[in-house]
Amino acid sequence: MCETTTAGLLDELTHRLALLTRTAAPPLLRWIEENDVSVREARILVALMDSPGAGVTAGELAESTGPSVAEAVRAGNDLRARRLIRSGRRIQLTSRGRKTIEELEDVRAQGLRAYLAALAPAQREELAHSRFMGKAEPANLGIETHGRRPIRR
């Protein structure tokens, strides 16, 4: 069990994030490289996965993912050229784009499984009973989202 002081929690989070980065990030980064998807494009694809069936505007997408509308349009042009999205007045994933996101989610889960396997039984027990296992929104946790907000269904 870790301390509840700021210094104790900082040490614990630093340790856990370092382990998470060492175990979960490599398969994800490898997939991104192998599939020639930029981090910005991956963020756009994930945001579209959570969007309503009618799609979103470039402005909504930019607000959700962080780049300016112009940057979202440029990334969108690359994704459209690879037939991962279609756009007109609204931007939507194609079936190929949905398949790409499903692959990305599988790789992400593989990395998280590696992280969980690296935890000691006591750490797994702690994690199971921590507040992190709830479905908290960033705003509820006091996390600054820098103006970005998720696209709501």
C-alpha cells in the first residue's frame, strides 16, 4: 500500500507509469509504425470511433482531438486517401477505418495485459480496489484537458 501524501502518491504514480510505459507502449508504437499511422491520425480515428453514426464536422473533430481545424483537415485528407474515413459535410469512418481501430484496440489491450502480468499479486489487488478502476471522466478527477472534449453520442 502506498502513502497518501502527495510525495508518496507521486512516487507510486511515477513507478506505475514507468512500468506501464515499458510494457504497454512498445506494441502500440510498433503497430503505429507498421501501419504508417501518425499519432494525430490515430487520435482522429479513435475520436471517430466514438462519434455518432452521422459523423462529425471538422470543427467538432478538431475540438475533440486538439489540432486546429486546418490540421484536422490535413490529417483527414491523408486518412481519406487511405480510405479509412469518408467526408463530405461530415466525417465518418469507413469499414476499413473501423477495422483499423479494432486492430489498434487489440494491440492496446495486449500492452495492458503485459502491464498487468508484470504486477505483483498485491499490486493487482490494490489496482482492483482503487478508484482508477471506476469510469471517471477527466473533469471529475480535476484533470486539465486543455480545452479538448470527447465527442458525445
